[in-house]
Amino acid sequence: MNSRDSESNAMHSGGGPQAPAAPLRMEALVSLCARRGILHPSGEIYGGLNGFWDYGPLGVELKNELKALWWRRVVRERDDVEGMDGAIITHPRTWQASGHVEHFSDPMVDCRACQRRFRADQLADAPDCEAEASGQHDFTEPRDFNLMLETNIGASRDAASLAYLRAETCGSIFPAFKRVRDAARQRVPFGIAQIGKAFRNEINPRNFTFRSREFEQAELEFFCRPGETGKWFEHWLDQRLRFHRELGFGEQVLRTRAHGPDELAHYCGRAMDIEFRFPFGWQEIEGIHDRGSYDLSQHAEFSGKDLSEFDEQEKQRFVPEVVETSVGVDRTLLALLCNGYAEEALPDGERRTLLRLAPLVAPIKLAVLPLSKKLAEPARRLAADLRRSFQVFYDDSGNIGRRYRRQDEVGTPWCATWDFDSQQDGAVTLRDRDSMKQERVAASRVGGWLRERLEAAP
């Protein structure tokens, strides 16, 4: 039997499963992520560290693909955005100027009975008190809890050595504004983009990786003239929605939500959240903010440095205003997993689990599968040749149906099977993850075939 017959009992002539996908169960997704090397709790052998996560072999590839796509769309495809990579620990004055030291906090309460801490604005989701038979908590009055994670620099541990792990990646962008502008020979309007780690001492990390203490952000600070902020806000809102559509997020799982007047920071003229419908509800994965001239004005005041620009037409100086786009990399990755996870019943009564990941970000683009281990040598040569340009996985263990299922589970969009006919016609069978349709393609054309589909991806 060759690979073209291997799924004949699981497919109708239309080439796809006929039963609707089952709804997502978060427990099943968490199990899949751990089992298949996507992500798992950090320090798992010691019981894990709440709010910290490790990405495994497939998880780091998925995350890198997501970040690379963001970087390509935001930085490399534009001539008005520059990139940088700032230090995780920045000068402590950075966070005094930004207001984080004084104002970056959440309301917290303690339960006097069970000694657990909770966010005061999330008590409706708090589990029952384990120390009381009634399950009722005995809460203290709410008080502010600063989310900045502190550290010390140098050998001493005193006020002079106190520093902070950055709570937002933009913390290192604003102080570098003038240096980046001059080095890149840019003039307003232009943007500075960065992808990097950020840290928040969350009171109650929860919902898998959604709210963590260590996470990654991809942020753009776009500097513009006063009076042009509205135009650029609309531009970047449109661009960011395009990006999320490109990831496969349809209207049923993606929406925008404008902040009300009572939600806006005192310096913020407008804010819009891009929200994804997770199994635990609609939640923000990206924010677009009109920050006015607050940031550069604050850093100019605290540093004593002039961060203004000179307008040649008006013959006067101005402090650039900022439109910020800030996307949570880990949150978006979780959204990709939630959006792509499916359990499907096949016509023959069997079931399969799959991740419908957009091919552009899939951790494996193509799996090369010899139908028999006797065909391993030419199949390995094909995999090695394709690996120069694509993320390719080789697997010759188990029957072909089981190998297809393994690739479905991790979101591999296509499989190439080298079968016994390949020895005569020099072709392989290419199989599509979602429809399970198969077609015969010359082995020498697989690279071009794959490139065409990746370039044509929405």
C-alpha cells in the first residue's frame, strides 16, 4: 500500500473530515503542550515556579516564528521604523520618570484564615477558603501592591544598589530615542521597535500562560508631530488588525474594545485593546495607545537632556508625541494554540487531534516521512536538502497513519511521503494537514511548491 491509500478509510472524496470539531478543553491543550514539547512549567521537577514557563523544542520554534513575523511586518518591510534591543535592567531613574515606581500597582487583599493573597478586583474568581468549613474568606482591606520586580546591582544590598527588572520593554526605548534617531538618520515621524522580556510580580498568575511573572512583549513606539497622532493611531490600529488576521484570527475570536474615560491614564488621549476570545473569556492580547508627549517630556525632565525636535517649517521646537503598539508574545502564542486546537471525529469512527496553525508561524513547515525504513536513505537526502531553507522534520518510526497524526498534533501544515513509487517516478505524496488531501509532486519541486504556499499565505 502506498501513502495515497493510507487514509482512504478516513476521507470522503472531498478529502476532509465530516464531523465538526469539538470545543477546546484547556486541560487537553495544557496536556498537549507538555507532551509534545511546546511549553511546560519552569522548574517542573521541583514542583514548578508559579508564573514562569519554559518553552520546549517546538514551543521555541513557534515563538521564534511569531516574533520573526512581527519583526518582518513592523520593522523590515518599512523604512520609517528602526529596531533595538535594550537591557532588561535599565537605570532606576527610568522607572521613576515613567511613574512605575510610584503608580504601577494592583489592589491586593489577604485572607486572614488561609493566608493566601488575591487581587481585590478578581475576588469573584477566588477559590473557596481551605481554612474555613464554610469556604468563606476573611479578607483584609485592599492595599496597593507594586508589581515591579526588584534586584540589586553590585556587591552591596542597600538603597544605592536597588534596580528593577523592566516591567515593559518600552522602558528602554524612550531613553534611547535620541541615540537611535541620530544613528539611523531618522526624523519624526518614525518608530522604534523592540522584542524582549518583561517582568511583573503578579499577585495571582493564572489561566495557563496568559498572566505570568516573566513574559515577552513586542512593542513599537511611533514618534510623530503634535496634531498627527490621530492619523497614526488609525494607521497602526489597521496594521495590527491585519497582522492578527494573518495569524488566522477571524471575526468570531477577535475584536477591538475602546477604553472608557475612567480607564485612561492621565497622559493617555486614547486607547484601544485588541481582544481574543479565550476559553476563559475575552482578554487583551495587544494594546494601541495615544501616549501624547508624556514619555519624552518626563525623561527630559528627569535626565536634564533635551529630547525635543526642531520643525524646519514652523521654526520652533516640539516634543514628539507617541503612538504605542504593545503585543504580548506569550499571550498571542496562547491565542494561536487555542484558536488552532481541534479534536475531530473521522468518518471511520477514529478521532484525531490537530493544531491548525497558520503555516507562516508553524514550528515545522514540512515533515518528510518514508513509507518504509527501507526507503530511509533517499528520504533523508530530501529532508537534508529542504532543511537548508525550511524547518523540516524527519520521521520513520511507526506506521504512516500514526506519523501523520503526530504531525497533525503539532500543527505541521504538510507532510511529504517517499513511497515505493518514488523510486521509479521521482515524486513524493504531499499531504495537507487540514483537508488531508494528497497530491503527487516531483521531489525536485517540493522546495518551490512549499515556498509558493508560504508566500501565498494570507
